[in-house]
Amino acid sequence: MKILFLSNIESIHTIRWVNTLAEKEIEVYLVSQPSPNAECVAKKLNPKIKIFLLKYSGIQGYYLNYMQLRKIFKMIQPDLVNAHYASGYGTLARLARLSPLLLSVWGSDIYLFPQKSVIHKTVIKKNLTHANAIASTSACMAAKVNEIMDKDMECKITPFGVDTFLFKSECDLKLKKEKFVFGIVKTLAPVYGIDTVIKAYGKFLILNEKHKDNTVLDIYGDGRDKKRLIDLTEKLGIKNNVNFKGYIDYELVPKVLNNIDVFCLGSYSESFGVAAVEAMSCKVPVIATDAEGLKEVILDKKTGFIVERGNDSMMSEKMNELYYNNDLRNDFGEESRKRVLDNYDWNNNVEEMIKIYRKLADDFN
């Protein structure tokens, strides 16, 4: 089976999808806008994957590359096109008149892009209408698609799960820890509410001043919000307890998670809680906000705690509760792992996507 995979070559999500598809003997043709890091990224890709880089980049590229893409499509003659991101590559796929087309929505393309203006919303509606089928990583995002289209659309739910063999609990690592670690692995951007986590931790330390030397907040990730967040830790007087660890490669995330006792997410918006699923797979209890994607993944009071967005006092209370209750942390961890195995195992998620591919391709043959 031949798939033309239209997506950003630099995205870790793209890399994971195409590599696993290639491992499962799917003939993958990855088409992306040009990237200065393409040569480096290509080393992370399965050598069976054939890469095509388009001529133009940026927003204009979604409008100017359509003729080149059309030529690539005719040359490959794929059984199916899977375009990822409804606003950018969805526009390009529509202009190139690609079919059969499975359009995968990601998050900001559905939650934020259509809100910019009537024109932006019209573009998204055109792209969704052109697609022969729509895939969403979560039920809440599928509901958002229906809201935009103002009618019920059949969206295929294709969770972006985790490799449960790699993301698992490593008891030896946990036993070697010297301090209790609250942690987060996330891009440092305002939408992810990392300031809420920092403020909550600051309040936790006020309640537990005698344990100040026994706990830390480790923040992994980089982004434009970093300076503001560092300044916040200084303002709160907790700079020495908060460690900004910087960006880490995806391969190192499981080890990092195994050094965390409680994972904290302060997001204001999430279409699907990948970071939460990764932590849960490692049996790490999660405290997260009531962003739609997080509520769908985390079972409140069973695999973790759900708190109100922006409510650092509520998050601090849950930090305190989990800090003092080892049995509850263990119970949440066990239930979390079970939920991931039942719903978000990466291998099962990919197999489901391949079934969708084959069904859609067969419908057009």
C-alpha cells in the first residue's frame, strides 16, 4: 500500500507516524515544505521512506506549492493521501486536488486558526469539506470539527499514543532519587500555563517550609516564555527549588519521567494530552487542568487529579495531597498504566490508522 504523507518533516509526531508505518511495510512518501534541518532529520527516518521537499516555505508555500505537489502525486500514484494539519497542509492538499484524502486535524488548526477571522474559518471549512475523511486524535477535537462545520461529521478517532515498551516504570531509577520531584515536560509557551504550576508549587512550599530542601520542581522544555517564568520563580522566592532543565530529545523523555513523582500540567488548551499519556504510561500520577484534551485522557481521582484552569491554589492542594500519600500515588500510577495499555498503546493506535487507510483506499478503487 502506497501512502503520500503530507506533513512537516521536522515534527516529532510526523517522524513517529512515518517510521512506524514504514516498519509495518507501508510504502511511505513523505512530502513536506523545505526545512533547513531536513538532512539532519532524514537520519532519524526509516531509510525505506522516500522524501520530497517542496520549493516554497511559510504561509505562502501552502498556496504556491500546489502545482509541484500535484506533479509528485501523479508520479507516485498513491493509494491514499494523509495530510496533517487542517489549515496549512489541508489548504495545500485542496489546491492540489488530491484524492482520496484523509485530513488529520491536530489542535490549533481547529481551536485557534478559525477564530482569527471569517476568512480563516472559511478556509478551514473548505479544507474539511474537500477531504474524503477526517481523523482526530481526540473525541473533544472531533466535536470541535462538528461545531465549525455546524453539522455532524464522521471523524475517525486516532489517538496519538505512546510506545508502552519504552514508556514504562523503572523502579531502579525511582529508588535512587534523593528528593521528591514535581515535574513537567512541555514547550515553554503561555498556552501551557506553566506559570500556574510554578505558582502552585510556590504555595506548596509555603505550606511545607520544613520540607523545602526535600522537594524540587523540574521543568523540561524551551520556548519564548522562559525568561518570564524564570523571573516568576525569583519573584516568588523559589528560584533555588525550580530547575529549568531545557529542551531534551524525545528518546530521553522516559528516563526523565521516571525521575518525577508527580507530573503537573497547567494547560489552558489541549486537543489531546500526549504529555499526560507519556507520564501515565510510566505510572506517574498527573495533576492537570480541565482543558478538554486532558479531561479526556485523565480520569479524575482515579489516574490523577483534574483542577480548574488557572487555579494555582487548587493545584497546590493536590500537590500537597499526593506528596503526603504514597499509597494514593501508587494507586493512581497503576490505574494510569492500565488506562494507557487499554486505550493509548502506540502500536494499537497505528494499526487502527492502517485499517482506516485500507478502508478509505478500497472505497475509491
